[in-house]
Amino acid sequence: MPVCLKLVESSAAKHDIQLASRLTEKTRLNAQSPQCRRFGEQQSMIRDLIPFIKSGKKVPHDLMRRTLIFCTDTLFADDRRAAAREFSPEAADYLPGEALIRFIAMEFQESEYKRIIAERLTFIARLQDLCPAILSLFGQISEDSIRSAIHQVHDCCHDYHYVEASPYASVQRKTIIQDLRSLVSQLEAINLVMERTSSHVGHEYDRHKNSVERVFGDPHHHLRSIETLREELKLLRFSARLTLYKDEIGQDAFYVGDNRARTQIVEWAYRLSLQFGTPEFVTTPGSNFSVLCSLLFELATGIPDESLAGAINRFARSDAKREIDADEIRFRHENSDEGIREYESDNFSAAKASALASSNEMAFWQDTLRSPNWDSFEQTQIRARYLAAKDQFERAMKTNGPHLIWASQMSPSTHKDANERMRKSEANLLASAIELGRAIRERQSTGFRIK
């Protein structure tokens, strides 16, 4: 996504800023209202959905569309949909929230957003039929839980196709390692070239940075000179080498996915069953858990009555299930009456946890420094990380309490200031997207194509 630009003081730009500000101001005022109109409409949607869950009947299209938007949209999505409606009511109604800014700013071609809308329509049509059956498997759940369930079901089906199209885990790991090594070697070469040419290009680089700052504001003010940029690139090289080192000694240095899309469906089903307490996880074919997996698979692919018995059995023996179970035990204890009492009885529990983490980190950096493979620059960075961890450890051990601070104890002005900063940032981003989108559409309408 492009950096949000400071708009030129034209009448059109002023109008866009005012429009975006009015939209986000309306969101702010609604959020302050004890009976927010949108919240009431949203809750009404969920209540309207409940009879269909109970009866198992097909959900009407518009109710399913609006419910999906309510369950998956994030903060400020209402404003973005209102802005998108100026260019296309269809896009405003059917694009997923994460695609709205890109559509407004005309960052992708019409064919791409038409494809996204077509996929969304297909998903909504399947959800109309399958949503009641899926949600009924979770028993008697609250309105808030329905929203959570639909959101997770959507994410499960959205992720399925990306996982299915991914290479094997071994291939992904090999590619990541190759890319990291390539990054290290290319940054070494770039540093040598910059060392030879910085005296020739440095002046023009500085002039350009100053000009950009005057026009747009400078989001990267710390890269003031070309020498500073060189230092940043050296830090990036060190970070890439450190990632490779962590992988070599067996740490989880980076995420490696796989292409076991059916097992991913089972994992989502298992997480949902833990959240709602049903259906029980069993490997028996024809069980309610097996039915849930089949319904999620049908929602993602359109293929009905597919058995995922093999994927269920693989998941039952997997490390992923063991990790989820361990997290669930810890989560249930931390949120139990006993766990909460334990946490609240020790006012320094957070400080102790921080001190332990810092102590472990200090030990890691000491061991890392003993490796003979670091150059002098990298050794300096490792020592700096050790000293930062040591400082964190000492702060945790010496800082006086109390360390437990609840949201109700925080100043209302703190919340207000944070919300206001978010609102202003969103207004600027939206105004910039509106202006850029209008400019591109106007040029295209006159026959001038922007590639």
C-alpha cells in the first residue's frame, strides 16, 4: 500500500479530506453513543439469523451478505465502504474489508476486483445454505459467539485456497533459506558499491530527501543521509544472518507453511470445537466433528459430502494438536477463578515474567557471541542486544510496583488521545486514496491509461 501522501491544497483535495473526516467523525460520535445505531443494526442482523440456525433453512442473500460484513469488517470499514460506494455500489457491498482501500485508490484493475466480487458472491451463496448447519453444531451459542464463529469460518475457507496452492513444507523451507542467503550476499555487494559511489550520489540523495519532506512529509526521517542508509542496510544484513543462525541452532526462526489444506480445515474445526465445547473431537467417521469438517470443506470448495477421515487421523497425531492442547490447558487455568486469584495475588508477576524472559535472552546473546562466524560489526550488534536485554532485566528487578494496571484505572484522556490519533490517521489515508482513485479514473476515462 502506498505511503499516505500529504495532499495538495486544491479544492478537490480539501473536499476529500472533509469527506473522510466527516466519515470518521461519524464513526467516532457513534462509538461514543451508549446506544450506537450501527451496533443496534448489527445485533439485529444476528437476531434475524438465529431463526434460520434453529430451523436449518436457507438464509436470505442480503441478510447473509450484511451479516458477513458485520462479522469480518474491522475498525473504520464503514467509512471505507461509504467512500467506495461513490465509485461502485457493487464494490461497496461485496468487496472484503481488506480490499476496499486498494479499490478506492485504484490499485488494481477492474478485472481483479470483479474476480474478487465473483468469489465473494460464490462464498455467500454457499454460506446461505451451510451456515445454519455449521452453527447448529456448536450448540446454544450467544449472539457475540455467532459473530466469532462466522468470522473464523470465513477465515478458514479464505485460507484454504492459499494453503492448497502452496508448495510442500520442505520446498518452502528450502526457498526461504535460499532467499535469506541471497539477501545477505546481495546486501554485501550493495554495501561495497555504495562505499564507492556515495560521494558521487550522496548530495543528490540529500537534496531529494529534503524535497520529499517539504512536499509529502518524511516518514523515514532517520534515513537522513546516504551513510545512514548504508548503516540501515548493514543492520538488515545482520538480521538476515541472525535469522539463518537461529534456524541452524534449532530455534523457530521463521514460519514454514505447508500445503495440507484438508488438515488445516480439521485444525480450524478443532479450534472451534474447543471454543464452544462441542462437537467433541473424535476420529470416528460420521461423528458430529467429522460432519463439521465436511461442511467446512464444502463451504471452501463447493464439494459436498467429502470425508476428511484421513486428515482427521493425521491431525490427531500431529504436533499442532499437541501445541493447541497445551495452550488450551494454560488458557483455561489463566482464566479460571484459581488462575485469576494467583495472578492478582502477586503484584509483581508481570515483572517476574519479564525478568525471566530477559535473563534467557541474555544467555542466548552470550552463547551467540561465542560463535566464530561474526564479523566485527555483527559482534557489536550482538553486544548491543545483550546490553539491551540486561537493561530490561535490571529494570524489571528494580522498578517499584504496582505492576497490575487495569483498563478502568487508565486515564480516559489516554484512550481518547489514542482513538483520536487513529481517527485522524484513517481520515488522511482515506482522503489520499479517494484523491488518487479519482485522478486515475478521470485519466482513464479520457483515454490516458496508467500502468
